[in-house]
Amino acid sequence: MARLAWHEVAPDGAKALFGVHHYVTKSTDLPEDLIHLVFLRVSQINGCAHCIDLHSRDLRKTMSVDKVTLVPVWEEVPHLFSDTERAALAWAEEVTRVSETHASDAAYAAAAAAFEPKDLVDLTIAIAAMNAFNRLGAPFRLPVAAKA
């Protein structure tokens, strides 16, 4: 079934959301790979095929295929992920599943210990932005670049 191209139907809304994306990717001190790693994990949790495809491709430019493939089970392969990456992935899962986790004090304390205050806020903005993109990409079935 054909679905609306949300960014064409509501260009001002798309511009606003892409403005947050631009802030996160261009105006923070967070490393680009870390941002895309978080974007990928959030998209996997939310089941957004377009975003999974996009951020997997972004990461494969600088990260091994093995590491990208194992992002969903990052806790089982800690040797592949740095302390900072593991902290960011844990916080991304906690925030994305906030209705279940309620952003627990323990998870917050762990994230706050791993990131400077501004970086933690910026990371949380990145997580929130990707959750918003996923909630548009999945329902409107944005296309993927992947081929059979």
C-alpha cells in the first residue's frame, strides 16, 4: 500500500525535525559514529526499516560489518564496544523504552557517570530525535536502499 511522504505533506514539520537532527550531528561534541550507533539502536528497537538501513550504511563506512551486525546484542559482545559506546547504547535503550523503564535512577546515574552534563543532554536529544523520526518513518513506510 502506498503511504504518504510525510516530509512532502508537512514540509515545515520536516524542516523543524531536520533542524534538531542538524543540531545533533553538527553542533554537539558527540562523535559522529556514536550518534549513528545510537540512531541505529533506537531504530532497531522501534522497527523502522528505513532508519535501520540508513544508519547501518552510515556506520559501515567507518565500522566493521561484524560490529554493526552485533549492535542488537551489544551487551553480549562488550569487547566490540567501548565504554562510551556501551553507556550510550544503554541510555538509548532506557530512553527509547521509557514507558517500561521510567528512566530509572540507576540508568541515569550510569549515563551521568559516562558523559559530561552537556553531552548527556545532547545524547538524550539525539535519542529523542531518532524516536521521532522512527515514528514517522515506520508508519509512512519510508523506502530502503537495500536490494535483494
